[in-house]
Amino acid sequence: MKQLLSLVSAMLLVATVGYAQTSTDEDRKTSTSSANTGLATNVSEGKVVNYKAGTDITIDEGKGSAPSHYVVATDARVIGPNGEERSADAVKPNSVVKLHFSQEGGKPTVDQIRVQDTR
């Protein structure tokens, strides 16, 4: 009887943990990686709502929530769809971009903007 009760409890635990997952890796557009420097680099993707070179950028990540705001480093690089370095004016409203940023002073600070699509 104890074995049956233990088995049922274990099965319920596994089922509960399995059903508790609410999103998959495909649903996430923000990811974190770390290079040999040991500093975490975050990536976020979305459509540009507003951009001021060397100051800030606001993107809509398409999650149905308010757009996300980021501080842009004064030396941030803009990279085009083919990997070429571009000028800051390549970032236009409604362009699809991928932001590479780190948390500095509690604020996400962008050091690279990769323009994926200029709509």
C-alpha cells in the first residue's frame, strides 16, 4: 500500500512540474549568454518604436505588453543585415532589430544594434 501511494505521489509530482511550464524556448525573444569576459550579454528583438542615436531606443517585442526602453551607449555599433557596419541613421522606426545589451547601473545599456529588416 505504501509503495502504491509513493508511486502515485511521484507521478503527480512529475505531471505537475511538466504542466507548469508556460512557455517554450521558441516563445522567448530575450536570451542571455556570457563570453570569456564573464559579463552577461542579453539579446532582445523587436520593431523600433523610437530611436535617438547614442541616447536611447524603444522597441516593441511583440509580446502584447508595453514597448521596452533601453539606454544606448555612445559608442554602440550598428550592424546591417549582411554583417556590415552601418551608420546610426540605418535604424528607423518599424525596422526589426536585435539589441545586444548588458545591465549597467540597473539599466539595460545597448552596445550593438543589429538591423534585421528595414521595413
